[in-house]
Amino acid sequence: MAMAYGEQTSLSERKRRAGQRLVVGLAGPSVDPAFRAFVEAASPAGFILFKRNVEEPTQVRELNRELASLVRPDSPALLSVDQEGGRVQRVREVAWPPLRSVGNMDHLPSTEQFARALADEVRALGFNLNYAPVADVDSNPANPVIGDRSFGRDPEMVARHVAAYVRATQSRGLIACAKHFPGHGDTSVDSHLDLPVVEKEWPDLVRTELVPFQAAVAAGVGVVMTAHVVFPEFDEEIPATMSRRILHGLLRERLGYRGVVISDDLEMKAVRGRYALEQQLDLACRATVDLFCISESLDLCWEAFETLVRLQEGDKAHDDAAIDSLARLRTLRERFFLDAPPVPPVSLVGTLEHKTLAAALRARGGDGEA
């Protein structure tokens, strides 16, 4: 007698797979009981820290150590942060310049030197994944959210530096993440606040937005982050995070990317409150998103976890998608966590050598203006 669908996978296995689709943030500089209870129940794939979680370097490293200890040892945690430089850096012992400063120099050895030094500091803080580099081309001067976070306005130049940054970062044992696919550079709206739409024709998108991401894929980038942006030329209905045409069709098939895809934060107003969470997760899983980032809301973490379990229970396609995502995640962990280089001492953070390098980069490349 054949088993009915739903009997082929246990509930505990579906819960394990659902938890492994989440990267979650916490409210303060320490683990509170409510957050600990969620982690014990869901065993998420990893964690993300923000400025609110940071007091000083030793505390950050200890917090990362504690977070790592809360999850199953057979699925070691992704310990992640947005440490780009410039206005987006959560630990500010060194005033690292924005990517535009090194892009202005257009000198690949300087980009590589910057990426290696920053990667060493990020690993010394206990992280193993940095959401950098920004691979967006700053093609819209009115863009309120990208600007000097991008290497520049020329797609080929940006692509060269993205590839150099990825290789240099990952040579130090830190996973790099190219963001925000397929490109957030030509928006005039901040996706933290509203849903941007990029009204560009196919040839322009291919010549501009996709070029740095193709370079990141060729350089072996470990993770790609999606954009909560609508590209009507690719998909008129929904933002890239939820679009199979964009993520499966463009990123995986056209660009040949086989690695892990993570959503931008699900708490951003481009998506939260605009689409039901079940719709977001349903479409994004079908689009081949592997990990979902939730920056702080514990209620949203629980809802996402329970929804991901329920989706698997209701449709074999979601079981299959979860299995595929866990396989990609396992490959990422094996690539970066087995035989990883030693973690630098926390005393490396904020050294005179790094402060001198940061100042020199700013002096040669400016503070990020084009």
C-alpha cells in the first residue's frame, strides 16, 4: 500500500528544515530567555547582529560564541553581520571607508588589502559571514539607500572590484555575500521604507545591473542576497525576493549560480505588511531562496518558522525545495568551516595598523563622493 503524501517525512524533520531556513536577530547585547526558547525550538541556520547588539569587541565575540553554542553541532551557526565600511558598519573600532572610496582609486590591490583587513577583523569578532560587498551599480544619483555603499557608477569597474573583494574576503576564511540581486542601484526609494520599482528595459538591466553579480558568481561568492525591488521587465507582479523568474531564471540559470541565496530582511516595509508572510515564504521558496533574514521581531520569527513547517506539510514541492536548500547550506558550511584558517585574536580589532590603513584609503579615495 502506497503512503499518502505527508507520511513520507516526519514532523520533526520538517521542523528541522524550517529552522534551517532562518537567520535571526535579537533585541539587545545579550541572549534573553524568550530568544533562547525560540532558538532551542527552531535551531535556526544562523544569527545576525546589529549596532544594538554591540558594546565592545570582546562582548561581540563572546555573544557570537554563546549563540553558536545554542544550535545543533551538526549544523554550525552562520554568524553574520553587515560590516561594509562607511555608514554601514556595526562595530566602529576603525572608521573603515565606504566602498566608494576604494572604487574611486580603481586600484585592485587596494580593494584586496581593504577586504583582507576587514575580513580579519570580522572573523576576530567571531563572525563567519559578512553581508558584503554591495554589488549594486550606483546608477541613480537620487538613490537614498545605496550611494557610496557602491564601488561606483561604471558596471565593468564595479564588477572588477566586486570580484577582487569577494576573492580577498574568502581567502581569509570569511564568507562574502554579494547584494542586492538583481540590483538596488537605480532606485529612488529606500526598500526599508517602501517598495521600489526599477523601470528599465532588458538590455540596460543586462548591461548594468547584472554585470557585477556575474563577476561575483565567477569569483565563487558564497552567498547572494536578494533585493526587495520590483523589476517589471523581469517580473511585473512581485519583488525579486519572491520572483522565480528573477532568482531561478536569472541568477541560477542565466548566471549559473549554485550557492546559497538569502533574502533581505523580511521586516523591511517593502514587503512586511504589503504581502502576507505565507505568500512571501511560499513564493520565495519556489523562487529558490534558501535563507530568510528576520532582524529582530521574535513574533515574526515564530510565525515564519511555523509557516515554513506548514508549507512543507501541504505541498511536496516545498519539501523538495527545503531539501535542496539544506543541501546548498551544507555545501557552504563544508566549504568554509572545514579546515578554516585560525580565528584571529580579538585584539586585532582596532589596531593602529588597521586605523592607519583606513585613514590612508580615505585620503587616497575620498570619503565616498564620486
